[in-house]
Amino acid sequence: MAEEQMNFQAEVSRLLDIVAHSLYSEKEIFLRELISNAADACDRLRHAALTQGGLLGDDSSFRIRLKADPSARTLTIADNGIGMNREELIDNLGTIARSGTAAFVQQLENKAEGANLIGQFGVGFYSAFMVAEKVEVATRRAGEDRGWLWSSDGRGAFTVAEDADAPARGTRIVLHLRQGEEEYLDAQRIRQIVHTYSDHIAVPVVLESKKEDEPDETLNAASALWTRPKSEITDEQYKEFYHHVGHAFDDPWLRLHFKAEGVMEYTGLLFVPSQKPFDLFHPDRKPGVRLYVKRVFITDDCAELLPPYLRFLRGIVDTEDLPLNVSRELLQNNPRLAKIRQALVKKVLGELKQKAEAAPEEYANFWETFGPVLKEGLYEDGQQRDTLLALARFRSTTREGWVSLADYVKDMKPGQEAIYTITGDDPKALAKSPQLEGFAAKGIEVLLLSDPVDDFWLSMVPAYDGKPFKSVTRGGADLDSIGGGDKKDTAEAEQQDEAAPGIDALIAFVKLTLKDQVKDVRVSKRLTSSPVCLVADEGDLDMHLERMLKAQHQLDRSSQRILEVNPGHAMVKALAAQVGKDGAGGVVEDAAWLLLDQARIIEGEPLPDAVAFSQRLSKLVEKGLLAG
Ligand code: ADP
Ligand code: MG
């Protein structure tokens, strides 16, 4: 087949542009990325060979070979792993497979920003272009006849051609180094880079000697990191291992390295990242923890190993208790794996709990980053619910930082039976909700919940420590029975003192006017400064949840709401005084509709008839101006 030229996917071109212009100071990480890919390729072939005969031929010892050629100015990285066929070559080295990264690259505003972030989000294979002006990839997929050569200068296009000289199996990458990058031809420099970044790689990384009579040199320890005694592993080695398995580029926040012996035998080396992965909420993200059986890589896509609410974890689990040739089907509904999963969950949550106690500030950072994911466990994993409730942290109306449920309950007011919550999209807007007014007046703490998962777990979790969760936008505000110190008395007294005499007539009139637009109209106990608000009836769907479900097209009907009116509000009092007076009917009727629309606007509900709203408002203002 003749040579074919193809363009990179737009995001790759963009990425390469950033890479080429980056002043990133740690260019040397290109070697870590290429060695990491080579090691993955060996792992994948080792696993494929377990179920498919003949893939290894007579070459069953995996290795990664490095060769520097100063006269040609080339550095070669070759592996005898799984290799790529033509299609894989075009897909893998012409597009960005992980959609999270692609989306991230797309949104990068400019090159300077990209260059700054490059060390954080990682560019994998494409980092080769930081040091090379031309990259050639010769490869042959294990078990296939034809080999292929990919070549590119990293400027928009690449070529692919059949290549009889491709390795018998695996991939050989030749970097034609740019002017000024000669250091990567120096054995001492290569040794140092491999030692720093790739020592944990379980496949030998071998530097070819330049002289006939000198043996090749193995540069790394070449044993699986997690099998070594903890005392012999440095923080740096752990960190580089994390970068490799997690395709991550930040520093891990938390590390768990443990060995279970007994009924089940397994080793875990798990990390909690410090930064949020870009695809944390992307539906096609991959699980971040790899499964090994007896040191052999099995899969990096095992959904059964850990629950989705721990998907931020990175690392490996290596077990003695599954057969080496375990298939995908066998992994599903596997009782042994289920046991391991259970133990892992317990272990991780236990460790988080310790951190929460020992280092609350660090833990708050963690919660800020991964809390929304962990909270999914509240409705997915009934078994861990209590543990997760203890781990959960919240924003609230009465505190600056985060509050735990234990602290909330400790500070509850005398007579307070429930844990009060309000859900919404934006924490700042939430804090201004009129439904909070009465609670604020009494100094009662309300949890401000603004993650999409909040409505879902709240509908599943009845209580914490015997105290039910109760939304301040639903049902009656049982504020009378809660003692709130001085504030309470004045607020209540004010409201009662100033309650308008005609309020009952006004309520009746508004109810009559609005008919089935509302479920009920009533005097509010929760408002102190706003004139009106909407609340859901006890037992009805929460208002925010309903809006969310509608936005997701999971619901197409609207519940009727209750309109609450603040009898102490000047406008309400003025209206109450008008009800029943001759000739005031039209004005109060308009006002009734305006009260409802106001409440809808505050709630963030769309107005069913915005034109009518505008006409009524204009009419009233006009009247007011004429009167004044
Ligand atoms: P990542 O390693 O995070 O998937 P990379 O950009 O490093 O991203 O690599 C892209 C893909 O190219 C890999 O997922 C793999 O499928 C393929 N690839 C890269 N190097 C090799 C190699 N040496 N052998 C086989 N496949 C490779
Ligand atoms: Mg990679």
C-alpha cells in the first residue's frame, strides 16, 4: 500500500501547536510518557496471550529498549508489546481518545495558558514533539502479518505506509531530535531520567550499549512497585507510579498501600488525586484502577472492582484469588471480586474518615474536589450510607466553612427536630432565598446544597442520627416550636403586631383569583422581609428537583405550588386594606397575579405569560405615579 497522508484531528493539531511552542521546563517527561506507553503495550500483550495462543511466539520476555545514535541525532524507544495495526495507529496517534482531554484542549483560551497547563493535564505520546522535529513510529500488531510506519513533523499532518522493516512485534519509536536537545543522547542523562520517572515500571528498560564488547544496561528495578516493601519505596517512586497508572499529572493527595491476607488475598496501591480529573463527570470516562492477577495486568476497565462513587481513585489492585485467564464475563457477578470490592470500599472510606479527623483542612479541600462524586454513594450504596453521611461536608447559612452533620446536630436549637436543607443551582443565589428568612431570624442553620446529586440523595436518605432532613421550601415551616433566643421573640412579635387586619380577606381573594394556578394561598411563617414565596406541599416533589427533572426531560408536568404571603410586608398590608373597597377589585386582582409571578421569578421558575406580567406591572406603576 502506498504512503497516505492524513490530517490530525483538530484538537490534536491544537495540542501539538501548544506542545511545540511550550516553554515547559520539564521536557524530559517525554521519555516517561513513551516508556509508560511501551510498558502498557507489554502489559496488554501479556494479558492477550493468556487467552489467545501463538501471540508471543518464541519471544516471551518483555522489554523496552532505548538506543541513542549521536551521529544520526536520534533516540529510539522500542518495545515488544502488543503493537498497533493500521487502524489503531491512525486512531491512537491521530486523535485524542479521551474525550475529557479533547474537550479540555478545545476550551483552552490561548497558547500561553496551554503551555502553563501542559504539565498538569499531560499530552502522552504527543509530548515527543517537545524534543523531536520528526517522529517515526514503526509497529506491528502481535499476531498480524503487516507492519506500518507512521511519520510526522507534528505540524498538522502525518503519513502512514506499509513497512516491511517494522519490528516482528511491538513498536519502535524514532525521535529525530531538534537542535539543542542533544542532552537526550547522553547515556548519563537518560539513566537519570529513567531512574527518576520510570524506575517502577515492571518491564526492564534497557539502554543499548554503544560498543560491541559492552553489555546492555538495565536502567530500572523492573519489579512491580506494589510488591516491594513499603520501607523501600520513596515518595517520589510512589508519585511516578501514580502518574503512570493514573495517566495523571498532579501530586496524589492520599496514598493507600496495603496487603490483605486471609480469606481473600490481594494487594492494593490506591491514590486519591489532588486535582479533579477532567472527565470526572464524563459518561465515557474509564475506571482509574487497574486489575492485576498475580502481577499480570488484566484490565483497566473493570467496573466491578470499585463503585462509581469512588471513581476518582487511581492505582492498582493485584489479587491471588482470580484465575489468570479471567474473562470479562467472569468478572461480572463474581463473588470473589465482590468481596474484594467490599473490602476496598471499607478500607478507602476508613482512611478518608481518619484524614477528616486528623487533617480537617486538607480533608475540606478533598471534599471540595470530590465530595459531589462521593455523595452519589448516599443513594447508590445503602450499606455505606452511615459512613458516607459521616464523611459528608456542607455549606450552610450560619458558617463560613464546611460543616459536618455531627456538628450541625450538635448546634441545633432547642425544640429543633429536623436538619433543614435547601437545594438549588448556585450557592450564592441559594443563600438569598426568601424561604430562609424566618430561619435566619431565629438563627437556625440551613444546609445549602447546590450539587445536582443533592436532590437525589435527599429523596433517598430519610434521616441522620434520627433527625429527618427537611427542605425549607416544602411543607409548613414549623418555626413556632423552635426556640431561637432573643431574635425569635422580636421577629415573631413584629409579625403578629403588624399583621394586617384584612389579611384573611386578601388571602381568600388571591386564592379565588389564581384558582388552579396554585394549590393554596396562605399566611407565611417563614418570610420576614420578602412579600411572597412559593413552597411545595408536604409530600409533593421538591421544587428544585422538579426543575432539574424537567430540564433533563424526565418530567413533563408541573406540580401546583403553595403561595405564601408575608402579612408583615408593607405592600401586603396596603393590599389587605384595599380588598373589598369599591372599585379596588381590578387593582387587587392584578396585584394577585403579580404576587404569584414575583414568587415565580424569585424561585427561578419561568413565567407562563411574561407579556401579561409586563402589562399588569405597567398598569400598576402608572396608577401609582398618577396617584402620587
Ligand atoms: P494514553 O497512554 O494516556 O492512552 P497516549 O497519548 O500516551 O495516551 O497514547 C495514545 C494511545 O496510543 C495509547 O492509548 C495506545 O493505545 C497507543 N500507543 C501509544 N504508544 C504505544 C505503544 N508503544 N504500543 C502500542 N500502543 C501504543
Ligand atoms: Mg500514555
